[in-house]
Amino acid sequence: MEVAMSLPIELLKQRNDHGMCFSSDLSCSLNARDRKIVCVTSGNSYLGSHLIKKLLAYGYLVRVTIQNQANLEDMKELMREEMEQLESVVVARMGDLDSLCSAFRGCHAIFHTSSFIDPHGISGYTERTAFLETEAAKNVIEACGRAAYIKRCIFTSSLLACIWKGNDLPNLIDESFWSDETFCRENKLWLALAKTRAEKTAWNKAREMKVKLVSLCPGLLMAPSFPNAHLETSIPYLKGGHFMLRQGLLATEDVSKVAEAHIYVYEDMDYGACGRYICFGKIIGTMQKAIQLENGLNMHGQLSGDENLLSVEVDNDEIPPRITKSKLSRLLFRSSQRRSCKQ
């Protein structure tokens, strides 16, 4: 296989110092039918690393995919203590369907967190990236349908896939609303375009492959304390941020809570969880909070003074929110009730 051939042979046949296998055929893995394995794609991403930590804490056996050997160093930076707890780390390129099938074989669920990672915030999202993200989403769902022991996928989309349609917005946006691809392309909102196209493609492919799919649409990922957002993921997310602010759509969430929501949604799939779930913790509704976020990201003017065709003046009155997370809130309540009954 192309991916395997590109790696040093010792990585394919031996375990490293942490006891993990780097393989395309998973010959050193445990039997997935005896122990339930879940796979997290792009384990070196910001959300991916937090999701892995949460899954391990909940007792799951976790397999992780990365796109190349160099990504392992990024993972080590993000998860020093958890590395040796992983079932395996597998190199599986998003554009290589066979390698994804090999990585997913025997898994009870696939958590697809990201198709494109820019860990240093340099290259950024482009229209080409949006295409690659879409192709990768299609491959992930097809590989899940072909190779996973249980055909289930928990797909990370974005709130950006729900909110972009210019001024033609309903009073309250829920999971039924989709961003307009033409509008995103015309305004060079490449991350929004990528997430919208990728999620739609995933849903179409899931129907074809008979994969049980749920998707989460989180707001801007934050570190545990506001206004500490993650810089590299914030740069593409906040394009058009001034418009989101004045429309009551600039939502954020603690990355660890987003990760936890993924697990709760997965566990609720046995009890009826389906479709899309908007996920956020708070909405930035004043200029003061927007400036705090700007300062924390060193992105001055991105929200408060971005002058483009989307910009209008925003005063410091509280802007009413126009998005709802009631569907996810109901699921989380049911999940907490079940957990209380088990204790």
C-alpha cells in the first residue's frame, strides 16, 4: 500500500517506546470484536487531541489516525501522558481510501474530527482546501461503510455550516438550516464552504453506504477560560466575524465540552440520537466581549472594525442570540439521567 511503503520498515513491524504500533494492516492490534475500539481521525488536531483524552478517560479503547509520520510529533506535544494508553496510531491519508479502510477495520465507531489541519496557522483555508475537505469526508464515510465492524460515524462539522446566508436569515437558526455555498464562495468564506460541502457530502455518502451518521456543529473552539481561543482554528473561523457578531451568531464553546458532547451523542445513538447537533456554550453579544476575544487572539479589528461588505456598526448593547442548541441540550439531559440511574 502506498502509505505503508512510504514509511521506514521498522515502524511497520515493531512497537515504539510508547508501546504503540504504526501500521496500515494493524497486525499488532487487539481483536476489535473482543474489545470495542473507536477510531479518531486527525489525532494531532486541537479537537482531536481533546476528544482522545476524553475517550480514554471514559474507558474507551482508542485508535488514532494521522496523515503522515511527522504528525506524530504534534500528537506528542498535545498528549504527552496519554500516548502510551492508545490502542494504536495508524498512518492513513485522507485521500487514500484503502488506508482508511485498513485503519477503520474492526472499529465500533469512527469519530471524524478534521480532514485538514494547519497546526501553525500559516497556510490557511483556500477554495482548494474546501475541495480536499469534501473529498476526505466522502472517503471517511465510504471506508466506515466498507470496513468498520459497526457502521457508525460521529462527524465534526461546524456552526459555520449553518449560519451563512447573508441577511436572508430566520429569526432563530437550528439544525435544519444550511449555509449557502454560493454565498460562501462569493465572500471567500472558505472554512464555511469546506464544512458545509463536507457535511452534505457525508450525509449523502452515509445514505449510500448505510452508515449511521450523526454530526456536531460546534462554535469557535475555546480553551477552558474565556477569552482564550485556539489561534490556529480561530483564524479561518473568524473570517466575517463582524457580521456574526452583529447578527447574534458569534458562538463559542470550551473545546473539552465539545469533545464530551461528541461522546454523549455517540452513546445516545443507541437511544435515538440522529441528525445534526448545534453545539455552543455562550454567544458573544457585546462589543466589549468581542474586543476581549480579539485581544486574546491578537487579531485586533477582526470583530470590532472589519471593513468589508458585511460590516455595519455595532453598539455595546447586548445583541439577542439567533441560534439554538435545544436539541443537544435535550440529549445531554437524557444522557445525564441515564448516568444517574446507573450509579
